[in-house]
Amino acid sequence: MDKPRSSSRSAQDPEVPGVSVVSVGSSSAKYQQNYKERQKASTFKYFSMAPILLFCALLASILEVSSAATLGTRTEHPPPTKEDSPNCPSPLYPGTASPFLLNFTSTHHVAATPDQVVNGSTDPTFTGGLEGCYGTYDFGINAGLDFICYSIKIFGFRGEYQSPAKTATHVHEAAKGRNGPPRLAFPNPVGDGHERSSVGCLSGPFTTGLFVNGTDTGTGFKVSQIEENPAGFFADIHSSLAVPGAVRGQLR
């Protein structure tokens, strides 16, 4: 009788000419070798990326510090008075950053106090505004793009916001000591306690929500008009306790 065949064949089985058969043990060894090579390649790739990752982390850290410096806290200033308003600092206070990070054709800083508020159009009288309230308005204007950015801070405001316009925070067109229609309406400042703020940007066409003879007082207004004659405009805010205005400040 023929002897039973062995279950394992040689590398070149005479019964199947030209066909190579690899044993299970040999296949496992080759797999392990391939795995080690892939692992080594992966480790090399990781370490070759390490300098790049370190550089990215360092760059992010530098940008974070730089950004913090650029957006630094503004220096606190005492409440302005009517007498020193003309000498108030510009939006770029010494040693601090501008509240804006955009390109402007002009910037304007306004010191708003209650003793600048007037009432009446024919023969305006000073009302005294809202005692103890004061504010600052920083504006950045780009006349070519017809947009204005604002950083408004109001201190000591009391009562409710009240105005026939869509908000109670405005830029009006009128010379010092006179009254005129609002041309720009900004979101009312928000905050808790003593300080409220409003920051953002507006772009034309502008509306105020106040209509005179059927036309919105912001219709057709361009911020370039402020640049042409800053002294012909003032910023204010209105309270239910001081409807003509809580504070007011003339642009310059």
C-alpha cells in the first residue's frame, strides 16, 4: 500500500509544478517582520513631524501673546467735565491699543456729559441731563465703504431707554448747543450695575426708525458727512428720567 501523503508540502511540490506554497509558520514570521517595519516607519514619521508640531505650538503661543497685547485693556479715565471735554484723549490713549482693528479714514472720541444736553429746537435750553451719568463714544469711520464702528461706554445710567427712534443711542446732526435729527441709531448699551457698553459696526444704508414728513431721518445719510464737518454732529443717549438726553457730547 502507498504511504499516506504528508499534510505539509515542500516549497516546490512535485505534484504541482511551478507553484510555491508557504507554510503557516513562514507567513506569520513575514507578517511580524512587516508589522515591525511599519511601526518603525510610523515612529520615524512621528519624530520627523515633532519639530513642525513644536514650531506650530510656539507660533500659536506667540500669536496669543501678541493678540492679548493688541486687545489690551483700556486705561481708565476720570469722568470728563464740560470744561475739559475739548482736551479729552483721542481713541488711541497713550500706552493702550485702539478699540478697533480695522482701517479707518478717521476716528473720533467723544466725552458725553449731562451738562451738554439741550432741549427745544427754536430756542434750546440746557436741561442738565441725567445727573451723575457720563459716557465715552469712540468711532472709527471708513468713508469709502460707508461704515462706522463704535465702542460706547455709559456710566451711572438710570431709568429705561426711551426714544421715538428704534434705539435710544444716537448720533444727531446739529452744532453745539443746538438740536437736530438722529442720523445714526446704535444698539443700546448693556451691562450690570454702574457700567454699560455697546460695541460693533454699522454700514449704510442707514435707518433710525424715526420718520419726519414720512422719511426716515437716516435716509441718504453717509458717514463721510461726519468727516466733512465733525463739529456739526453730537452723540447722546436718552433715558425715561431724562428724555431729551441723559448725556451728550459733540464730535470734533
